[in-house]
Amino acid sequence: MSRYETYLREHRDRHLAELKDFLRIPSVSALSAHRPDVERAARWVADAMQAAGLEHVEVLPTGGHPVVYADWLHAPGRPTALVYGHYDVQPVDPEHLWVTPPFEPDVRDGKLYARGASDDKGQVFLHIKAVETLLRVDGALPLNLRFLVEGEEEIGSRHLPAFVEAHRDRLRADVAVISDTTFFARGVPAITTGLRGLAALEITVRGARGDLHSGLYGGAVQNPLHALVELLAGLRGPDGRIRVEGFYDRVRPVPEEERRQWAALPHDDARLVAELGVPALFGEAGYTTLERLWARPTLELNGVWGGFTGEGTKTVLPAEAHAKITCRLVPDQEPEEILDRLEAHLRTHLPPGVTLEVRREPGGARAVLTPHDHPAVQAARQALREAYGVEPVLVRMGGSIPVAETFATVLGLPVVLLGFGLPEENFHAPNEHFHLENFDGGLRTLCAYWPLLARGAL
Amino acid sequence: MSRYETYLREHRDRHLAELKDFLRIPSVSALSAHRPDVERAARWVADAMQAAGLEHVEVLPTGGHPVVYADWLHAPGRPTALVYGHYDVQPVDPEHLWVTPPFEPDVRDGKLYARGASDDKGQVFLHIKAVETLLRVDGALPLNLRFLVEGEEEIGSRHLPAFVEAHRDRLRADVAVISDTTFFARGVPAITTGLRGLAALEITVRGARGDLHSGLYGGAVQNPLHALVELLAGLRGPDGRIRVEGFYDRVRPVPEEERRQWAALPHDDARLVAELGVPALFGEAGYTTLERLWARPTLELNGVWGGFTGEGTKTVLPAEAHAKITCRLVPDQEPEEILDRLEAHLRTHLPPGVTLEVRREPGGARAVLTPHDHPAVQAARQALREAYGVEPVLVRMGGSIPVAETFATVLGLPVVLLGFGLPEENFHAPNEHFHLENFDGGLRTLCAYWPLLARGAL
């Protein structure tokens, strides 16, 4: 047993009690009534960082909830890692479905139940306690660390990009480490090396000045709803491929080695079908489900509306019809370029008799991808292997994590997503929990990770 | 000048005063607060019929507002006409846009302004006064007449089909004459010989059990919105033709003679474009606008909805997507058969990965068509010619009039739509009015029509 493990064992009860204190603060960022609680959680984090031995601890204002910053920079010549997490949590409703109240932490069957236990207070806490452990045991950290813990992740990290821009210098690092993700499955530790990006727009198709009666005008004018469905249907072929010209131009093929690794993962299409309740899966021909989710771009209709939607029949030809479209992007697609191409396609293929308005939505993001052979990825792999005694997997995620894209784009950092949650831990739902096996495993991993990362050639 | 005209001239002031009395009753069928007014209007009609010399006058209950019945059946061996109209009116809002209050009739520039002046109290009144004139002048009518004046036309004639079914015997006739339509344009009297029918359904496309996150699942499952737009887009070709198999099987070609007549009508596509504010007209290739509106079936999307429709972006794959579809039908399309074919098409072409629910809406109706050479049409033509001194036109309407279909289907009657409104008279809108030239012309027409119809071989 390493000296870190001995320390962790000796202090486990205290650590767990402290985490429970943290979880008792109802820091729901979405609800203004909880603003004082969010403040209190920021302070709690700052105090815990200070107690652990981090320096320059500050609660920094943003346009919204504050960011907690801290660092330890006494390892000249060694790499610097920027650790990110968030202290805010999701709302708790429907509250009556919680077995124990969301802000009264409770341990049952080796799991710690509370809002934020897994997402993300538990994981932020692991990082603080790993620092405490290394400093208490060794008297110093093996590398330089900076912490950025925000309070607006659950409301879209609204003010973070501006904050990062404004504090570039303070955030200088060699790698960003984010612990806000999950294992691939229980017992299958994972490092996430890729995220998809996003581009969004809303379109409006317009016909006559006002709604028309289908008896008086039906057949003689274009119906904006019909024009819209034609336009939208044309965006994708029956093979699931996006038909927007140039959409795939910059898309990198999935490396053969990664395809092989993903094919070996314990993923089961039939189980996914049952879980979602769909009659069958559907996606771009020529790719597996994981490839479609992780390495292929998509174009999705998130909302379509127009005309009469009430009960019964109204024989109306509506004046307008609308759609919201988002694209999930992969490396090296550029959000603005994709929107250019999409808009050009829509304008070219607009059916006759209507006009088109296209409005780009803010919030576009590039995909994030860190190479498997990056030293920070390899060090994480080794740390998980040591802490769990199994071979971790390297995966990607189909979603976007805006902060990861901010770190990659604004700070130019490689991003390692080293998370300790499990997919079944009900984040964003009632009865969120955190498996204590990963409370311990996470601490062991981080205590192994920083020394390994310090020795790696970053 | 005929003896009828002399009588009409002598009694014009009284007639107009009586019509104003009728128009003062706010018989808005849609608003329960006006229920007593609707009752009052029914009684008013009954009293006016009695005073005119009609017999067996009755205010008959329905499940909703009552029907007023009356007859005059002393012309054995002569044809019987069933006259239909309605005494209920549309709501008046926005009331502040009325120049004079909607239920305070006012004559300005030769037009009588009031809610119901044109639609349909004014036209019902013409029929009652034509009977009065013929009976006062001749002592008898030249044919048998039955009157059915309802109080629910503006709320969809909900109880009329059942009423007609229940009173088949009392409504026996050779022809139905409906005065609730308009001239083709001012100075262009028209007889409407055809109406389109209607068939309606609502569909729901379902994917997963609940909404999904497009980052976590986008690309791996079918998006119900995408499946829906593909399905809907496939219903129509770029040439505007409906692609549902068998949709056109029973559609009669437009007779060459009718096409020629319609082509000669004072219709202007450019004016329609300007009026509606559309960039261009659009419709089935190979047909003129009037042919598309009057003699070709359509398939229209009246409502499409699903997913997120609020402000901004929500990266959701909705669990469901919906559409409301109606078809305007022409002779001899059968509503149920069309829905069978449409449903079969939808099921056959459903994209993979989703399920489909189809719900047929009530309110289907067959098209109505009365041949140009029918004696009741020819008599109406002659009557209009005599009354107005111009050649009337024979037209169709793209909409449906449920009562016309009821008379045609339930009673097996040919239907003549002989209306005296003008398209610009703001029915259903503020400042509804009736041109007094057609108050006089309508009375002249009806006084000429019944004798002509009596002599025609019905």
C-alpha cells in the first residue's frame, strides 16, 4: 500500500464528512432564490482549497455566479495542469421522487445519495483532497496546479468564456484536466479524449401575409409547412447521410486503431434499443453506433412548428413555418463554415412560392480531440490502471462541454476528461448518487496521476 | 316593369326597415352569452315567414340552436325547392374596428352595414320577401317551397346532419337552393355549381420513450421530427402532384367547356399575388389557378409540431412529432377511401426507427357538383340574366359547405348555390356590409327564379 493510500484510509471518515457538508449546500444555479447558497458553496470550496494547502485562493466575480481560483506553483520546470470542476448543481424537482432529501446526504449500499454527489461536487472534492494528500504526505506537489471551479455549469457556463479570456495569464497551463464525466460502465474506467462541437440555427419559411383558408386558396399557393418539410427532408438522405454540400469536407476519418478499440467496448445495440424504447436504431450507413455517436457529425431537427396544433381540424394554410436545427460537429469542422454551407443549401433548395429567413443561434462550438498518445492521456491511463487494477478505455462523447472547447480554443490546451461518475448515477434526476468505490478509486487515481504526469514529457 | 318589381318598389322602405330589425338581433352562435339572442332571431325568422304567407312554420329544437322550418305546398305536380339559409352570425371582434356598431345597421354609399348583412341574414331575408311578393301579387307560388333556416352555420352546422336525417320526409324536395355565397365579382353574378369535399387526419410519429439529448444519442437513433418531415415531404412531388397511390384514380377531368368558361372569367394571377403577399403562386403543373382551386384535389399540412419551440437552442431529440393533414376532394373522391390510401402510403413510407399513429378526424365530406345543364341551374342563369341584364357565370368554390354535402348525400338533392353577396363585403370581419343593389337585384332574381324553375322540367 502506498503512503498516499495509507493517508487516505486514515482520513476517510473525515473526508467523507466534509464532502457531506459540501453537499448540504443547495447551490442550485438556475434558481435565483438559491443565490446565497451558490455564494456559500463558492466560499466552501475556497476554504477547502485553502485548508488543503492551495494558494492564491480567490472567489472571483463574473457577470453571474463566481469562479473559485487557486493554485500551487512551486514546481519550476515541471508541467502545469489546469483543473476544472463546478460547484453548482441541478434543480431537484420532482422532489417527491427522492428517497432521502436531496440536500441531506445519505449513504446506502455503498453509494452516497445527494444532489451533486456525482455531478460535480463529489469530483471537485476528490481533486481538493488529492492535493491535501500529496502535500501532507510529500510536503510538495510533483507539478504545478491551477484550479478553476465555476458556479454556472448547469446553466450553460454563460460567463466562463469571457472569464477565461480575461484571465488568460492566470490560467496558463500545459493541459486542462476536467473531472465531470463518467466511466464507460461500472468497472470500466474511461478517459474521454473527444467531444463533438455544435452549430445551431433557426429558420422561418413565409408564404402569404396572413393565414389563409385552405378551401379558398388550397392548391393555388405554396403552403409554408409543405415547403418547410420538403426543405428539411432534403437535408438528409435515406442512408442517414447529410446532403448539405461540403458538410463532410473536413471530417477526419476515424483512425482504424480507435475503431478497433471501440468495437471491443462492452456496448450492446439491443440493450440500447430496449433502454430507449425505440423500434430500432438508425444512423448513417457504414458506421457502428459508437462511431456515429462519437466521430460522425449529425444534423438534427430540434423543433418544427407551424399552423394549427389544437384539437380537431382547422383548414388553415399558415403564413409561416419554423424549424430549429443543430449540427453536432467533429474535428475539424468549423461551426461558422458549416452554417454557411447549411444556409447556402437551404437557399438553393427553397421550394417556389415562399421566402426564407435564417437566423444563426449563438453557442457554436468546435469539437475537441486530444490524441491518444498525448502524455497527459497516457499518464491518466496508467493512473487508472494502477488505481483500479484494470485496463481503462479511451472513449469520446457525442455531446459538447462548452468549457472544454473554451480551454482548447481560447487557451490552446489539450483537454483530458478524467471523470469518476457512473452513467447510472442519476445526475440531473432524482436520487443522484456517487459510488463510494469511486470516491476511493478517484482519490487513488489522482494521487497517482499527478506524479505520473509530472514525469511524463509534456 | 313587372308587377313584382312594382310591388318591390312600393314596399322597399318597409322591407329595408324590417331587415334592419333582423340585423339588430346579435345572434352570435359561438358565444353562449348570446343564446337568448339566437333564440330571438329564430323567432324573428319564424314570424317573418308567417307574415309572408308561409305555412307550417315551426321553430324546431336540435342538440344546439334551433332550426326554423316553414313550407308552402299548394302546387301539386310542380317541383319542390328546399331553401336553406342561416340566421346566426359570426362574432364581431375586434369591435373597435367597426365604423358603426355591428348591431346598429347603417346605410352608407348604397351599402347596408351590420354583422350578418351579407352573411347570411340579408340573403335569408330576400327569400322570405320574394315569397311575400309572389303571394301578394299572384295569390299563390308557382311551385312548392320548403324553408330550412338554421342557427349553427357559423359554428360548423354541428347538429344539422342529424336534423336532416331525422326530418327526411319533411324535407323532401327536387332541388336545394342555398343563398349563402357571392357573385364572382361586383357586376358579375354567379351560380356556384361545385364545392370541394374534405378528409382529415392527424398523425404522430414516435421514437424513444422520452426526449433524448442530441449529444448523447444524436446520430444513433431516428429523430421523429426528421422522420416526420421525410414522410410529409414524400406526399407531394415538386410538380405539386400528390404522390399518394391512387389519389387521383376517381378524379374527373375538368370538362373542356368549363375550362373555357373559367379561362374567360375576370381572374388575374398577378392581382392575387399582390393581394396575398406571396412571392409567387404555386400549384399542380398543367392547371390554371381557378382549375387548381375548383376542380383539383389537394393535400395540405394544416399543422406540424414537435420538439423545442421556445427561444434559443435546446439540443433535444423529441420523443414525438405531429402533423395535421387535410385533403380537399373533388368529384368522385370518397373521403374514407382517400384516408385509406393516405394511411397506406404513410405506413408504407414510414422511415425506419419510429412508429406511426394515424387518427382520422370527423367531418369528412364529399365534393358537391351540379351539372351545368340541370334545369335548376339553367333557370337560375335565366333569372340572374333577367334581373341584372348581364350574362351570369357558372363557377365552383374550393371550400366545402357542409350543409350542401348533407343535402346532396343524405337527401340526394342537386344543389344550386345562388348567392347575392360580394367577395369584398367583409363577412367574418369588421364592417360587414351588403350592397343594396343586390338587395334589389336579389329580390328581382328570386321573383323571376321560382316561376322559371316551376316551368323547367325538374
